[in-house]
Amino acid sequence: MAKKKLSKIGRYKIIGELGRGAMGIVYRAEDPNLDRVVALKTILLSDDAEGRKDYHKRFFLEAKAAGKLTHPHIVTTYDFGEEEDFAFLAMELLEGTELRTRMKEGPLDIAEAVDIAQQVADGLGFAHERGVVHRDIKPGNIMILPRGQAKIMDFGIARMRSDDFKTSTGIVMGTPRFMSPEQVAGEPVDQRSDIFSLGVVLYEMITGTALFAGEDTPQIAHNVTSVEHTPPSRLNPDVPSMLDFAVARALKKDPAVRYQDAYEFAVDLRTCLAELRSRETAGKKGEKEGTRTVKIDSTTNRAPLAPAARSIASDTQLPLSKQFDSFAAVQRLNAPHRRDRKLLQLPRPVGFLRRVSVDAGPRLLFLSSLVAAAAGLYVALG
Amino acid sequence: MALVTNGATTALASVVFLKMHEFPRRPVTEQARLRAQLEAAVAITAAELDPASRIVLDAADGAAVVVLGDPLGALRLAERSLFAAAAGLPLAIGINHGAVQLAGAGRGDEGLAGDGIAVAANVAEFAVPSALLVSRSFRDALADVQPGLETQMLSAGSFTDAGLRTHEIFAPDHRVPRRRHRRYLAASIAAAILLVGAGVGARIQAEGQEKFLSAVAAKYRDTTAQGRSYWRDLMSKVKF
């Protein structure tokens, strides 16, 4: 397909090439019936007849489901079909920048990142309500339009790829860095998997770091399933505490304690966005009036959060709280003084003498017995 | 017992783990509110402690306060924090006395690690909201600083954590000191009666009942005739 110069696919007239991926080529094409320019995504089909039949069935099912999704934050699918050895999808043509490209250009402003994430969460919520799970939420599948509108691309495509496009060694092609733990483990996935993936995207946007980066796929898969994330506020002090909590909830390894609904995630992100914008406004107002804004909000530069109680093993650590000054005690622990000998000793068992000299009850019994014994002796001896 | 591991001193300290019940399942707005409320509660309760004796640590679902050399202070802090539960903070508290060690490479990731923290977290995990549980080692530490206080900690059973370690746990009961005092008072009176009675018995056996009673009556008369109280006189002789 790549070598053959195509001029037409189905009824679509090819105008030019927009990009190439693992699955096929994306063309700019024109729909002569509606005189509309579309993005035509081609997907290479399997050579195996049996596999192709299966694929065919699934492709039409998924494409139909995706075609029903008309939402401001989802790229609209207009049409789909099959031609020779590839299938194609005619989609809304967007003039914008992929989030992946935008992230490479430099760090995103936190408010901008949260805004993008809440738009994507809204789009996902809409799709999930209709029973469609994306399965491949990643920066490469999010398009940012010039006015800041975010759109999710490639709904329904991921499943086709993950099932059909495998390497000779049997490894699933894709981006495990953004997959949910259940997806990496090959378990059935639902809408919560998309929420996890969006959590990873948001994390990377606000921290500028690759969350589950690894040298190879098994390493990444291990990180996704086992490694707890460092709270974003630790890497970017401007991250408000509520955003920390929202990200933590989206990134729960256990889907049961994750956000169950993308709309719920979107609502929390909107609250974070409101906080961030009010902070920005306060900052601007301060500048305008010639005053200096001093951040006293405890949510800024806040302490890193540690693993939950149940996951603390003896070899893990809890970070010092930045809300409290523990310097004096840390110094004392670091270099114990002579008087701190007790800090290095196990509690002593309480012996008889110490017990009767300090403990009120036994002391009363002991002394009264002693006095009574003396009285008894006095009486006995006359 | 002075333990030095990889250059970092390991000390024994009381760890109060304040865990917010069902924290991960709560809406994020509520999480933020609860976190702020917990920080306020810790600020108030920890203010009673010497700053050189307490280290506050953050946990994802709560906080831990490491108290150096003051198990009584740790217990007070935990009990005062429980009052916060009345203000809508769903706290479950676990206290342990165990090893803690400074950790982190000094790049803003400083913290404390150790079994002392891990066990406190496990105990807190086991506690129900508005409840305080302590480990056996904390009970022993209390006994060491104030013998008798440990009896306030009544056995609440044992549990096995995710690492298959069994922990014996205790719950405070403030009615215990009064009950214990009454028991010791009764035992003291019984012992006194028994010992004085034994002396009287021995005297009667040696002299006979009539002689003994007449001797006591004569002494009683003598002392009262001298304007003194017989019983007071008897007590002053007994007091050496």
C-alpha cells in the first residue's frame, strides 16, 4: 500500500498524506458526495483468510460503535469500509497539534493540562455511557485544537490492533506505558482502564516526567502493575493537593478503588481547575495593585504522600511532613545525645522492687501487708 | 541495642499512626477537606510535645507522628486526636513502639523507615474508626516509663497482617485504674485483717483467750487513763 500511489479509496479522493503509523497510513481525502475534506485512516488487514474474517466482523462492530459517538471531545467517525487489503475509516479532519507533540515542545501549564484532561474525561464519560471503551488513551491519541479544545482520536481502533497486530515473538504492539495494570495483565478491561490511562497522561502533563518509563516492555509492565507513583506535587510544587488526590485516585492499581466513572473524574478536575484559575486571578490582581502575593496556601509545596497504610512494608519509608517542622527531632535522631540512651534501649521489664515503689496499687498492698504483719507480730509477742 | 545500620542510627520510638478510614474511596473534595482537618488536629495535639521529640510523617491515607522517648506523650496525642473523630474526622489510630531509621538521600525525599512505622500502620489498619489500638511493644514501653499504666491496656486479641506476622493488640480502658485501685484496696484490707488476726490467734494460742482479753482490756484502761487513745497508741508502736 505504501509503495502504490493511491488516488482513491472507496469513494474518497486522496488529496495527500497526513501521517503514518503501525497500523497504516492516514490520508487527507475528499468526500465527493458531500464535498467535505476528511481524514482517511487506513488499517492494514491480515493476510490469513480466517483471521481476516474474524477481524472483519470485529472491525465493523467497533467502527459502528465508534460512529455513534458524536461529542465535542471525540473525533467524529463519518464512514468506514474495506478496500483490497486494508480497511478504512473516514473521520473528521482536525487542524491541531497532537498532545504528544505539544508535550515534547515543553512543559504544559498546570491549568492547561487539567483543562485538557477534564475535556478528555468528559469525552470518555460520554463514550463509556454508550458502552465504548477506548483502550488506548495516550498523548498520541489526543488532539489539541488551536482554541484549546481537546479531542480523543481512534475510538475503537485499539482493540483491533491489540488483537491482530502482534510481533513474531507474540508481544502485543502498543504503548504499555499508558496501559492500566489489568490491561497489562491481559485481564478484561472496562471504562476504568481508560481512566487509569488518562491519569497517566495527566501525570505526565503536569510533571513533565514519564511515569512508568522502563528500558523494555517487561520492565514497563512491571512498573505499571507494581510501582506506586510519586505524588505530582513532589515533582511540581505548584500542583494543588486536590489534584494530587485526583491523580492518586485515577492511578489506583485496583480498579475497584479507582474512579468508577470518567464523569466523576471530570468533575474533580473541574474543581481543581477552578482552584488553579482563582489562584492565577489572585496572582494577577496582586501584581496589578502593586502588592506581592505570598503563598500561604498549605496546598502548595505540600509534602509528598506515601503509600497507604496497608502497603507499607518494613522496607518502605514515610516522608517527613512539610507542614510541620521536625528538624529538631530529626537532628536528635541523627546524632543522639548521651541523655538519649533510652532511644536505643528496649523497654525494661518491671521488677518487683520497681513495681512496689512506683505502682500505686501494689505499693498499697505491700505497705499495708507490711504494717499489718508488724502489727500482728506486736500483738503476737504482747 | 544501639543499632547503627549503613551509617544511620536506628532508634526505638513510639509511632502513632493516624489513619483516615476509607480514605481512598472518598470523593476527592472530601479527601482534601479531611486532609486539612487531619493536619489541623495533628497541629493541635502535637503542640503539647517538645519539638525535639516529635517527627510528623505523611501517609497517603493519614499521618504518622513519631514520638521520641515519650510513650506517655504518644498516648496522650493519640487520645486527644480521637476527639477529632467527634468533629467528623474518621480516624482509626494504631500505636507501636519500635525501630525507626532516618531514610532518604537528602534531596527532598527525607523520611523515616522501619518496623516501628510498619507495625503501627498495620495496627491502625486493623482498628475501626474512632478506635485506638496499641501493640504489645507499646504496652511494654508504657510499663517501663510508668509501671501500672500498662494495665489500662486490655487485650483486644491478635491479628495477622498481610506479611503473615501476628500482632497482639490492646485497647485502652480508662475504667481499669479505678477498678484496679478498688481491688488492691480490698486485697490490702484483707491482708491486714489476715495478718493482724494471725498475730491475735498466735497470742491466744500461747496464752489462752481469757488472759489475752484481760491483758488487752488492762492496756486499754491504762492508756485511756493516761488520756491517750488505745488504738492510736497501738498504731504508733506498729509504725516502728
